[in-house]
Amino acid sequence: MEDKLFEGTESLVTPAYVRVARAARRSRTAQFRQLLTQRRLPRQGLDQHTIRLLLDELSGLDANQFLGQANVGEREGRLYSELVRVRHFGMAHGMGRAGDLAASQPKACGASLLVRLCTALLLDALHLAGFASCRHVALLPVATGMAITLCLLALRQQRPSADRVLWIRIDQKACLKCICAAGYLIEVLENKIVGDQVVTDVEALKRRLEESDPSRYAAVISTTSCFAPRAPDQVVSVAQQCQRYGVPHLVNHAYGVQSRRCNGLVCAASRLGRVDAVIFSFDKNFMVPVGGAGVAAATPILIDALQVLYPGRASVAPVVDLFITLLQLGREGFTALLNEREERFVQFKERLAPILEKHGERLLHTPENPISFAVSLRDTMVRFGVEPSAIGSMLYARRCSGPRAVLGTERRQVQGVVLAWLRRPYRRLPDTVPQPGSRNWHPSARHHTVLSTTRPRTRDRSPTTGHRWSARWRHTESIQIGDQAREINQTPNTCTNTPILANNKREISIRLYIRGLCALLTNPGQPFLLICWSCNPEGLRS
């Protein structure tokens, strides 16, 4: 309310009360004025009433909210449902115009102002997270994969002779689909193993660019946020090679904004090499609903081309969600979340390691990955005859979502590209040897054991119920045990070894005959109890 309106209320309400209310309203007006002038996150997050008041004020600037407005066009922000109106705060015109996603709308002054303010707040948040090299950002009403597609389409105008994309492998189907959706061929650059980690093969990238025509590549796509044991790509080295050969470089930074370390890698790559755009997700980094992504860069070249390329108007809903969240977080709230994530990551690893050691497993050493970690399942699979996918389903059934149990033997075709060893972007797991004294230890055994089910040959029945149960597993990685392989007939209490000829196949078959109940995992505070009356693969999943 304006001061003159407050003056008019003094004849209706006690003037002293009006002065107190006017002072309270002025404090909120001062917050709005500070937001418009400084265009940075507020030091402390705003309360819900203040945010709602600001949104109502902005919404009132849109033409569909005007009193006495004559709406005669085909798109006038008409909303039938009051629930829809409340959900979107009356902002029905979206963002952008037919010629530019960042252009202001004559019918949506409030929404256009909100988009500009949200862009400024997002830049400030990126700087707080360590992404200091970012100077320009585009807000897109699409998720990360489609945002990458739009970037590739914008690059097509700059490099019309390019027909392919050099993709550093990361086992996510959306990464392949976004390249195919842009109409490019895919060249896959495999990774290599260093210790437990899967890292970028920079030498292979260099050879690929040297031996081929760099002008044929629309871009090189690297990744910073990934699942262990995959480490973030060496984006600095990749950026240097892209700068040397004149190839655009896109960084898939999907959920990397939450990691200061990943942001630092991107900043160093922008400073020392070539980074054309960094694509990140709104929902994975700022805890908003799925449907929005940002494209950040140090220069406006690709950002401007991307915004002009976008056809028509776009939904402003993802931007409104992000705007509300950033205002409610503030600088202190956002910084506290970044610190809390880093602290809990370290605590989780420290507390998980001794539990794994107790059960004969280990935490893989992946120091370059600051977001996720991986654990082995070798001893669990051999002792209990359970495949990793069963463990993943058990965790999900106990309302633990997010972990991925990987068998490593899947083979899938995505957009014409065959991904062998799906979700394990390398051919062989790192060398590891069970601890001496454990039931699976052998001085000549090497490599993680990855098991896949085969049809059981031997069938037995429970002595009490008559249910049939048995399991047979084949070891799919190579193990060298001198000149012989061993066939192990294993029960919970006995283990006999019978030498057989290996025939130079470096392969060993392990048959597990489980005679009883199988204690498998643990409940919150109590053991998971998997009753395997049928120990065939289907029984283990039940």
C-alpha cells in the first residue's frame, strides 16, 4: 500500500496502529527495492508471506490481471481453473517471444521481470558455489538432456559441416538420445582404469582429434557429475585439447553445481582451455520439480544463439519454482546446504567403511569423485549366491531410493550405439584381492567377481517342506589359479575343492548349493532376512 493510502486509514483505525503497520510494510518494500537494485540473493532467506506478496505484485503487472482488460486474441492468458491460477500465481503468458527466449513480453511485464531477476539470482548462487567463471546463463523450461540437444542445434548453425559428436562415455541413455535428437552421429570415446577409478583417456582423445578432421565434430561432450567408480572427466585437459583443435566443448554438469570441487574444475577448464557451455539441472541442484535446466558460459556467444533458436514462447513455471527457492534460501541458507552436503559425504564414507569391512567388502577408492561412492559386492555374492540387482531391489523395497546395484554384464543398444558392460563404462574391474583368511581368498585369484545366473543343474528339496531350491553361478571375469581351475562345491559348513583342467580358458565355474535359510542383508537396525526356499534367480528376487 502507498503512503497516501495509509494516511486515509488513520480516520478509520487508531493512528498509532497505522504507523506501526506502515513501518512493517516499508520493511518489506525495502527488501523488494534491494532485490531490484542489487540483483543478488538476500543475505537471509525471505519468509513465505514476503515471497507470496512479491509474486502477487509481479503477477499484477501481467495483462491478464488488468481490470477492465478486453482480451480478444487467441492467447490472452485465460485460466479456467482457480486451482491452476493459484498454482501459477496468475502468470499465464509464459516467458520469451517467438524471436527470442529472453525477450520481454508486452503482455507479461511481471513475468519478464521475474525471469530477469531469477537469472541474476542464479548467477549469484553459481558464484557462491564456486562457479566464478560463469558470466552468462540461460534459463530453459526443459530438463538436462533436452538442454544439451538445444545447445547442439545452436552449434549446428556455427559449424554447418559438422556431422558427429565425440562423446566421452558415461552410461546414461539420455546423453546418447540428446545427441541423436540433434541429428548427429555419435563417436564414443572409452575410458580407462587407474586404481579403482574410471577416468578420461586424454591420450585417446588427443589421438582421435589428430587422426580425424576436427571440423567434422560439432562438439566434444564431457561430464563432471557421475556415479562412482567413474570419476569426473578431466575437463581441464579436455578443454585444452578442444582449444588446440578448435572443437566446441560442452560440459554435462547435471548435478555438479552442488559440488564446489566440480565447479572448480569447470572454472579451471574455462580459464585454461575451451568451454562453450555448461549444462546443469534445476531439480538436482536446487530441489525444485523436474522440468528446468540452466546453460552457463563465460561468454554470451552460445547463450545468445541458444535463446534465439528456441521456437516460440516457453513455460515460466520452472523459473517461478527456482525464483521462490532461491529467495527462500538466501545466501546463508544456500551456503549452509553446500557445507552440509560436503560434511555428510565425508561422515557417510567414514561410517560405511567399517561396516563393509565387517562383512568382507570394501569401499572403492575413488578420491576424484566428490559426489558419490561405490562398494564391492564380491564376498556377498559368493557366500550367499545373490546378484547385485537383487540387493538393489531389496533396498528399494525398504524405502531406500537412489543406490544402484550393478552386475556389469548387461548389453544394451541405445540409439544405434551398443553399450556393452552397461553402467560399468570399462571392460574390466580394478584388481582386488580378498583379505587372507577370508573364505574366498586364494593367493592367485585376481579381479572382482561378477556373477550371472545360469540354469541350475542340481535340484534338491527342503527336508521339511519339500520345496526345491538350488543355484548355479558362472564367474564371468578371468581368474588365473596356476595351471588349474577349481570347482567349488560349497555349503554353509563345508567347502571341498576338486582340481580340474582349465584348458587355458582362464575361467572357473562356481556352483553354490545352498542348503537352508540365507541371511542376506540388514534391516534398519536388524538383519535383512531373505528366506530362500527357492534359490534359483527368481526365488532370490522374491
